[in-house]
Amino acid sequence: MNSLLKNAVAAAAIGLTITAGAGSAGSALSAAAPPTTVEQVHGAFADGSAWNRVVPLEQAKDLKVVSVQNPLTSLADHVAATRRVLDAQIEPVVLVGHSWGGGVVISEAGQHERVKALVHVAAFAPAEGQSVAELSKSYPTPAGSEHIVADKESFLRLTQEGVSKHFAQDMPAAETMLMAITQGPVRGANFEERTPTSAWKTRPSRFIVSRQDHMIQPDLQQAMAKTIGAQVVSLPTSQVPQQSRPEDVAHAITAVASR
């Protein structure tokens, strides 16, 4: 009988040890850093599919990826669309912005509590109270600007030549044709709107500079990157490095997300 009692006590002790160990492991897991979400914001003359080439590369690094569909109708509308997606996330977010829609929008939407870092991809990075028009006025007019046409409601589109020779000149002709056909018209007045806040003042930033960009002057990109104190990745690309050099862009984004 004493032997049976000793065995029962020993079994109970082992059970308590296992339970305690499991509790410790659970505590360690709960204390681990939560996974990161990459939220990507497209720019003018595009839509969320502009990120299609980098998404699988980011997912291969076990990142959750979401892309915003911007209406291209106003800065306020863009920010609202971006914030709706941010509100739906539960993990820390690396907010990535391209061109006007990305760079200007993430300068404001990036103040969201979920956002831990910013990545500007061939983008504008205005200060508080600045517009894209003001940022650009001290630099030569980009060649691509000559291929922008307006409709009767002052929404802007790029011509086929503008897309193939100035927006995405490092992409195959078959793809630039599709890009021209499916582009999103952007309200012209958007470029005159002033950014209320600058999230780059409170968030670490990375800036991908496109050295062959015909839409945003590369020298302006370099100057903005310096102003915001961003780490710079320089690529010999057009305005759409996320499409022509997706591996390089994905690497830059995942490096930020993995911190």
C-alpha cells in the first residue's frame, strides 16, 4: 500500500512539473514579438495590383501582406481608405507607399498607432503643410509630365507613350500596354493638397530611390530621403521599381519588417 501511495505522489509531481513547464512555454510565446503586417499603398495612375510582384516574395518571409485600393479622388479619401485597412490589423504594421498616393498618404496615415515604420518607394515625402506641387517646383519638370492628359473633370491619365517610355520604361511592352489600359485616373487637384502631418518625424523610414525615374526627379527623391533621415536603397529603375525590380524592393521592405 505504501508503494502504491508513493507511486501516486510521484505521478502527481510529474504532472505538476509538466503543467508548470507548459505554462512557462506559453508565457514565453505570449511575450514574443507579434508578427508584422506589410500594408502597401499605391500611387497615381495605378491600383493595388501594382504590388503583385512583391507580395509573394514578402509572404515567403512569413509576413502578412495587405494592399490598399485608393480611390485617387482626394488626399482625405486616400487617407481614409488606408486607415480602414490599418484599423483591421492586429499586428504592428510597416506602411509602404509609392509615388504620390503612397508617399503623401503615409505621411499622414502613418501616425496610426499600429504603424511601426515607413517605406517610401519612389515616393514623395512632404513636410507638414507642404504639397507635391511645392516640393517639386525647385526641380526640372520630369519628362513624363508632358504625357499627362486631363479629362473635362480634371482627372489625369498617362498616355500610352507616357507609360511605356516614362512611367515604366524598364518593363516589357506588353505589360506597359496593360498598365496604360488599366490605370486609375487621378484627380489633378490632389497634387495641390497640403499634408497635415508628417509621420516620418515619429517613425523610422526607408526610401527606395529610383535613379531612372521620369515622373519624380531622382535628385528630389534623394533630397527628400535626406530630409526625413531615411535609410536609402538606390535602384537603377523607372517610377515602378516594385514591378521592374520586385526582388530588390521586397528585400528592402522585409528587412524593415523583420526588425
